[in-house]
Amino acid sequence: MKLLLDTHLALWAFDGAGKLSNAAVSLIDNRENDLFFSALSIWETAIKSALQKKDFNVDARALRRGLLDNGYNEIPITSEHAIVVQSLPLIHKDPFDRLLIAQAAVEGILLLTSDRKIAKYPGPIRKV
């Protein structure tokens, strides 16, 4: 199964601080699954890092390298992903999350999330 981690899950998988749920760990550790992260998650991380908030200290370059080194595949952002955002219901207004939802739909990949709002969208999404 192909799995796309949302930004929070990608950060938690990279951090290794035990924030992932048991369900998420089980799916991520299953070697039969292909793991993906979005370039969008790196972009979001870079923006938050540049804001220099005290509670957010993640190097976007290190996150990307760590995910790639651990076998994750990167999904670029395409214009097709952007167009699909337009057709999504307005359940959640976060543009980053909406684009992740669109990417999962376009690419036919199951989006894993811990966000209950994201999980309300139709399509290939699972709350873990």
C-alpha cells in the first residue's frame, strides 16, 4: 500500500520522539508499504522554521534528507494537485492540508493524518 504522511506525521516520524500512534507506527514499519512525503511538507517546515518560533526548531533540509535516507519517496507539487484543491469541500481552510488531500487523491495514495478535520474529507484518507 502507498502511504503519504501529512506534515505532522512526517515530522514525528523524523523526530522519533514517540508521538506517533501505535496504528501509525504499525503502518509505517510494515515493509510492504511504500512511504511518501510531500515537497509541501518540506515547504511548510521551512516557512515555520524561518519564523523562528521557540516551540518549532526543525531544519527543513535535515527533515528531507532524513526522510529520503529512511526510504521515503518525495512527491513534487504539480499544477494538477493545485487544480484539485478547488473542488474540495471547505471542511478545513488550511492551504497546506488541502493540498496534501489533493495530492493523495490525484496520486491514489492513502493520506495518513492525526488531524480529525482532514479525516472528514472523502477520498483516500485515514486518521491514525
